[in-house]
Amino acid sequence: MIDQDYFNKITGVVIDKLEGGYLHPDMKLPPAFAFSGETMFGLDRFAGHDFYYSTPRIGKSPKADLKYIYNGSYKYRTKDSQEFWTTIDRAGARTKWYHGFLGGSLNSKLKELAGNILYPFFIKWCDKYMDEKTKNIVLSDPKLTFLMSYAVWNGEGYFIKFSNVLDKAVQSGTTNKDKLKTILLNARINYPNSLISQGGNIIKKFIDVVDLTAPDQKKKFKLKYLVAGSLIIGSIYLIRKYK
């Protein structure tokens, strides 16, 4: 099982490589964003309503929903969700931030909160929609973990579709992690939705070179070589002293 710190690191990669910054329905946006709600780091306050709120969405469109968001009609699901959006509101993002703004001094805080918001859904959906054997393979491989973590950003329906792709492959006898990565990535690239496909093509360019090492593994790696180095230095000292 991956922990919150690891998932937050992956979240940072998703934001930096795939999602980007702020936008608001009040802005003059390109046609591609015509149906987007207030969004930060790819977290859409309208389309992703259930990630943040425990009460049902009232507004039928991103603009129509704004009054319910800002008049306190919705109850936040978690403290992290509340802190994420109230931090943005208190910064006056709606009127002060520009399209694509990355949060300035709030960037690191908002990235961490974004990871905190999505992590429970990742764990819940892995348990719910993947066979146990498939889940264990995914969670033991950084690249598969990354690919399925990004499926959370796409929504529950896409998470189910990509989980099914992996389950089918594993059930047919494919357990090699590199092969499963290729199968999953191709499923995204060839998906009949331009945004999903575009994301797959972008991921293909960096997934084999980006650092997806778990934070604790990096610490263990450094500690291992620090200890080894100390032992070597100590041995050299003792040899010289003996001579």
C-alpha cells in the first residue's frame, strides 16, 4: 500500500506535467474550457463536486453553480477540501488570479492539499474496482501507480475502465509490469476521447524518465550508502592504524 506522502509526490508530478494552474468561468476562456468550473491543478469545483462536498450539487452548469458555492450552500467533505478551496477564496483568486496561475506562495500548500483530497478516493477505488492480484501489482510498481493515480483525476468512470483493462490483462496471464504499463498507456492513448488520448501521449514522453521513487525508498537508499561509506572509511582507518 502506498502512503499519503508518496501519493502527494505523484500528485506533484501530475500537476507539473499534466494539469497546470487556475481558471474560472468568469474568465474569457478558450472554447475547450467552456464547460469548466472553477479549477485549480485540474481539480474542477463543478465537475469534481463529490471530491470536495458531501451535499449534492444544485447548479446545473458551472456558472449557475457559482452562487451556491459562494453562499455556503454546500458542506465540505473533509478539512483538506475545505482548506484547499477556502485558501483559494481568501486569496481572491476569482478576481485576482489569471488563467494558468500556479498559486505563487500558496503553490506547495495547495499541491499537498490536492494530494490529500484525492488519496482516499485512490485507495477506495483500488480496493473496489481492481482484483486483488492486479491491485498488488499496481501498488508495487511506481509507473502503474502513477497511471492509475491519474485515472482518479479523470473520474470514477475512467478509473473503472482502466482498472478493467489491467484486470483483463492480468487474468489472461500478463503480470510483467513493463508490459502492463504499455497495455494501460496504450488504452489511454487509443481511447476515443481527445483529452484522455492527449494525456496518454504526454505521459508516454516522460513516464520512463521522471522520478517516481517513493520518498521513503530514497531515504533508505541514501542511508544505505551513507552507512556503507562510513564502514569503508572506518575500515581504511583501522588498516592504516594497524600498519
